[in-house]
Amino acid sequence: MTQDEMKKAVAQAALDRILPHLEEDTILGIGTGSTANLFIDALAAHKTRFDGAVASSQASADRLKAHGIPVYDLNSVSNLPFYIDGADEFDPHLNLIKGGGAALTREKIVAAVSKEFICIVDQTKQVEVLGNFPLPVEVIPMARSYVARELVKLGGDPEYREGVVTDNGNVILDVFNLKIVDPKALEQQINMLTGVVTNGLFAHRGANVILMGTPQGVQEITA
Ligand SMILES: O=C[C@H](O)[C@H](O)[C@H](O)COP(=O)(O)O
């Protein structure tokens, strides 16, 4: 089974999980990336069964709208029963690294508002300890060099993601070689650096459930 087939299977599993809970006024939180895209495509066939979505990126908003699914501003929505999104890595405690697609800040905001975060991944994202995937940090452009020096003091090797501007007009530093022994502590420590908007550790608000695609089928993982 290819990685793409595993992603399709978890997208379908997430859809099957939420379909019985959809009401005509339901608004869904929708993430960003190749797995979230497959979820959006599968969701489109059921667009008459719910109200619309809040998207964690312009790219996802565009894709939802192309399918005819109404997209709401988060400021006009107070109740999101589900947030469905992928991840770059997850550990056994359902802590995540996200932001490979530079959407981490909006993803963290939509996840914060949502009741249940259903994370959809293929088995290549599973690790014992987070940190093989470089940790994305969204930074206000003028603070880039300062924040990079501070990240070196924390033991990481930050690299500027050339040519990438986030939906919020900021830049991304990818931090290599971090030893993430305490994801919650590191998430907080990096977010304390002046000029950091947020970092891609989802530990204070991790996933509620992981649906992981494997060649043998979709596994459900809870903490
Ligand atoms: O910024 C991007 C997001 O955090 C994605 O959810 C993450 O990179 C996983 O993307 P994909 O499903 O393409 O592996």
C-alpha cells in the first residue's frame, strides 16, 4: 500500500467517524496539508449535511470553497465540535509536531477552539520521541536573526525557510537537532521568545485521537 493510499484511508476513517454527528448547523474545523486535502475532497460529497467550515489556511479555504463548502471567519464561530488535520510527527502521548506546510499558527488557533482534534496521519509520522522532523517556528520577520540566536542557545540548529511567507505575513525557522524530552516545556519556552508567533509543538493542546494509516488498515490511537 502506498503512502497516498494510507492517507486516503485515514481521511475516509475520519469522515466515517464524524458523519453520524453532523447536523445542519455544524461547522467543522479543517486543517492543512496533503492528508487534510484528501479529507476535504471526501467531505465534499456530504456538504448538504452540515453548515460549513473554518479553515486553518488560505489554501484549505480555497479548496473548501472550490467544492462549494461555505467557509466562515473564526471570529463569527464559537463552537467547533471537530478539528480534522494531519501532522508531521506524533508521539505515544499524542503530542505533535506540525507546520511542515507553514500553517502552524492558524492550525493551533483552530485546534484551540475545537472540542475534539482528530489527527489523520500515515504510519511514517509515528515516533517514540518528537524531533526527527525539524520543528517549525513562525517568527515576525524583523526578529528572525534574534530568535535564531536564541534557538541555538536552546540547543537547536535553526534554518530559515527561504522564500516562504506564512498566511500571517511572517517567516519560518525550521529547528533541527532539538532533543524534545519535555514537549510541553519546550513549547512554552520557545513561545516565550520575543518575536515568536508560535511554534509547531502541539503539546499543551495535542490530538484527542490519532487515526493512523498502515498497510494493514487504520489504527485508532488514544493516550
Ligand atoms: O503546516 C502544515 C500542517 O501542519 C500539516 O498538517 C502537516 O505538515 C502534515 O501535512 P501532510 O498531511 O501533507 O503530511
